[in-house]
Amino acid sequence: MRNLMGIDLGSGGCKVTVLDPSGKVLARGYEEYETRYPHPGWAEQDPRDWETALGKTLAAIFRGSGFAPTDIGCLAIGAATHTVVLVDRKGRFLRPAILWTDRRTIREVEWLKENFEELIIAETYHAPNVNWTLPYLLWVRKHEPEVWRQAEKILMPKDYLRYRLTGKMATDFMDAHGTLLFNVPQKKWSSRICEATDLSPDLLPEVLPALGIAGEVTSEASARWGLAKGTPVLVGSTDQACEAFGSGAIRPGSGILKLATAGNVAVVTERAHPSPPRVYAYYHIVNGQWYTLSGTSSCAVAYRWLRDTLFSETGPAAYQEMDRLAESIPPGAGGLLFHPSLQGSLGNPYLRADFLGIMSSHRRGHFVRAVLEGVAFSLYDCLLREEALGVRAKEFRLIGGGAKSPLWRRILGDVFGREMRVPLESDASFGTALLAGVGIGLFKSLEEAVNQAVRIVDTLEPDLNHHKIYREIFACYEASEAALKEVYQRLHGLTTAASPPKTP
């Protein structure tokens, strides 16, 4: 009956949450780390920054709480899928991790589409896209042959960190699914895709159930991070799977609206509803269920970008000031539109972000509101794509860091025209900690964990008059994005020619 720890390696920082045996939060911590953009369209992180951030977060938690490392009964790790870490035979990473928002692999994706698209869709339920692990591997093989020759295994962020804690290399079914190398119906690595792309299956880690114990904290890891030697470490899963579970979305018809670095709309379903390349089908933590998902690659990161660009303040105070400015602006932001494709879109890597309709009367508050509304429109577009497949959500639960903003919650409810529910706890580290409790038998089932620990603290009804206004603005949003697609593809070609990538 000891405490539970959940770790989330997010796209912007490391979050840690500690729960007591009843599922109540005892402590939490967060430490940001840097994403580097060494070339237009690229996005990389240094795994050492993950380790440093984890160390700082754990030190702060243990220093400021009333419990010791030996009071942690189990820990689990979650992280975004698709991001890839290449390690050598000694487990050392060979290059910076290529982040899932990276879009350097346009040519590799075109090659995969031309030659193997039908095979890949049949095996993985997904179409080739720049945000998947497989194209990143093909890029490294072509452009960094020395790195490729030394590569022994590929790991996703949570798997790399868990390896550093336990010495165990493995992944789970959900992260394996996100590589574009996994046979989804048979739940095993795809020998056909490996053969078609000339990738050795030996590169791929063992696949284990998310609720299994992968190993224990080693003496070396204990000395490095201050965790107790022998603490069980769960296999864990993706941030999306942990968030869906931690928000209580475990039954068909439950909807999840995520406002994190990326944003997505997911609905729990009884069967897969894939519609590549914009609507995805992923395994749910609950065995036999799925969630249908569509997303935007720039969500809260767009708000963070605006903060860093137009505001001198940092941290929560900056966002509160931004919300205050935007709240005084009526719906529609005075005719100012924002498309949030800072790193392309999940369906079109050439897209870019933009503000349209700027006038001399616009002030910072208009730009802030336009960003909040633009992301909401992008997510609403995701919902419409899913509904076209017959998927329906009975309820929506708002999760992610962006859900902390009361203004953004209202905007989303009005844009969607749906009821929004806000769980008390919504980030992946909470769901990951709950997962640890199920993994060691503290909770008898996923359902028991949700019933005991998940609480809804706010329910928002939409303003239908605002919804009508937003539907009309959304039509302008769609039309302008379509009109700019060719322009942005031409700009991509010009930018690439002017600044060729540097390779070893």
C-alpha cells in the first residue's frame, strides 16, 4: 500500500505526479527542456535533457514532500509516440532524438507511398506520413550512414528512459503501433514491411503489455536519480493512452479533447475506424477497445510560441495575462484568422502558420484570441472528419495543459457546440501513475481505478449563438487554408533550396 509515481516525457517538458494508494495526488513537478530546430522543418531533443529534467523534478518532489523514495511502490512512464531514439549495442544514444513534429522526411514518405502504401495501410491501419518513426529511420539510413551502422535498437522516449532506469529494452503495443512497422491485427512486428523497406527486425525491441512489470530500478539508476533500488517499473504506454485512461474515458462514446503541445480529438470506440491519412485508429488501454483520433500538430505550442514572441513574461503569469487580454475581445477576434501549422499539419507537411486579416486596429489581445480560436478551428476540423466516419462522442473531456485556461475551454465549447467536462486531473503523468496502481494490483481493474480516482470538477454548456458565429468563421478558415496550400508548398521548396540541411 505504498505510493504510485507517474512520469510523462512530454514534447515540452518532464512531468511527474505521485499518488497515494487511494489515487489522491500527493505531489507533482515539472521541468521544461529545449526542442532544437537545426534546419527549417526539423525538430530534435537531446535525451540527456530528459534525464536532467527528470532528476531536477524528482529532487524537488522528494525535497518538498513528506515521503521518501522508499515510499514509492511502483512507477510508470508515458511519452508521445513516433519520436525515435537510436542506441548502440551499449545502450548509448547515437544522435539527438528526432521529434514526432519533425517533417524532414517528405521524400522518404513519397517513396513509401509510391511503393508500399497499400501494404502499410493493410498492416498498420495508417498511411505513410512525415510524423511516423519509419520515415525517420529511412532518413537516418540515407543521410547519416555512420550512425546507422552503429544502431543496435530503436526506442521511443519512454522506452529509452525506462531502459536507463532498469536496463530493460522493450516497448508496448501502443508505441509499437506508432512506428508504422507494426502488424496491428496480429499484434506483432511486421515482417513484410521490414522486408519491403530492407530494415532488420533485430532493430525492433520486444513488445510487452503496458500493464506488465518491465524491471526494477537498478543501483546505478538509484544513485543517478534518487529513486529506491528495486522499485518496480511498469512497461507503460503512450501519453494519449494514459491521458484517455486518467481522464476516465474508458467506455465507447467517451470523447477526449486534448490541448497539449499537439492537440487532438479522440473518441473511444468498440472497433477500429481508420481513414488514412487524417483519421487514426489506435489501441486503447482497455483490451478490445480502440480510440479513433485526428489531430493538429501545433496546439498549446502555438500559445507558447505567441508568449515567447510577443510577451516578455514567462510561466503561468504570462498565460494569465494573455487570457485577460483575449477575454476582452469578442468572438471572431475582430476578423483576424490564425492557422496553427507551425510545423506543418498531420496531413500536409508543407503548410505553415499564418495570421490573415491584420488591420491597424488589431492589438495584442486580438492576436491572442485569434490563436486560441485558430487552434479550436483546427480541432473542430478533426471532429468533422471523425463524424464523417459515423463516430459519435456522447461527451468530451478536456485534458492537457491548455485545458487550464477557462477562456480556452469556453471557446472550444462554443466552437464545437458541445458540452465539455473538465477532470480534476488531466495530464498523462496522472494517468500513468494510476496505471502503475493497476499494474501492481493496488486497483483490481482499470474500471476500479477510474471509479475511485477520477473526478469531474467543471461542466460547460456551449453558447449556441457563439457557435453559429464560429461556424461561419470556420468556413472562412477552411477556404483560406485551402487557398494557401500551393503557396506554402512553393515556399517550402524555396526555403529548402536556400538553406540545405547539414549532414555529418
